[in-house]
Amino acid sequence: YQPAPLSEKTLPDTFVVQISVLYKVPVIYSIVSGDGKGYFIIDSSTGIVRTRKNFKLEDFPVTFNVRATDSSNPSIFNDVSVNVEAIDENDFPPVFPSSLLEERLEENLPATQIVQLKAQDSDTGRNGFLTYGILSGDGLKFRIDEATGILYSTASFDYEEERTEYQVVIYAEDDGIPEKKRGYCTVVIKIID
């Protein structure tokens, strides 16, 4: 049995799966092994499996065995395995180690790499997969690699003729379900003579 994956936030007493066997007399259902942490409970007459307590994501997937026993003769039984997966909810937004960075950039340089920004996301899988972008700032003078988080200048700067300080707000966005979450970092770029 491979029931639908359950959210890590699944509440106790949630339906998981119904085990059923075709047999000439009533059977008694029981969980015999594999559920060491006691996450599941089965109704001995209906074969309905429900959750018994809140999940810890790191304990999953859980594969446990259900036994159907002949109610008139306990030496006759059959076992099936049930595999339950838990889905990581998108709990955490991406976080940059620092929300403000200051970088210096010499004037008259061709387009160049300024800094690599790296956010952390405590979720797993898609929920922790990050892309980077520029929220605000001079979009003509800077660009960011959405996969690596490297911030580049796209042109050279003239210390005498232009502004000597730029603020670029960078975001990191996860690919989360049910919603995407963002974290932000402001980079102050000072042009030096």
C-alpha cells in the first residue's frame, strides 16, 4: 500500500489508508512491525489506519506491516506493508547571513563580478531551492545570476560624473509549496576613485 503523502503538519487522528482483505470469515487487523515511533493506529475490525500523533519529518518515510489474522484461527494470517511519506511544508523563508552588505567598486572597470550572495533556507527539496533577483536599484547598472546569486555590474562607473553610491535590494525566493517565500538583502555599492 502506498497512500497519498501526508503533510508534516498532519494532525493526529487523520485518515491514512484502509487495508482490506477478501476472506471468508472476519479478520482482525493489527500493526505488527515498522512503526517503532508509534505514529499510526489501525482499527482492528475495519482496517482503517489513522495517525496517532504529530509527525517529525526526519522520521519519514515510514514503512510498517499490517497483519490480517483469521478471527477464528490465529495461526492463519497475512501481512502487507504500508509506506507513508511525509511532505516538507514550506516553513522557512530564505535568510541572508547579513541584511546589509557594503561593497567597494573601482571606477572605469568593465562589467565585473561584485559579490556572491548566499541565502540559507531550512526547508528541504523544492521548498529550499533558491533563485535570486533584484527587487530595486539601478537595473541598468547591475544584474544578478538567478542561480548562483552573483551580483555583477553591467557597465563601468565614472566617479566624477555619476553617483558614487548605489543601493541594490536583492531577494532570494524559494520554490515553495503552497507559497513561495522571500528573504532580502541590501547591497550598498560605493564607487571609488
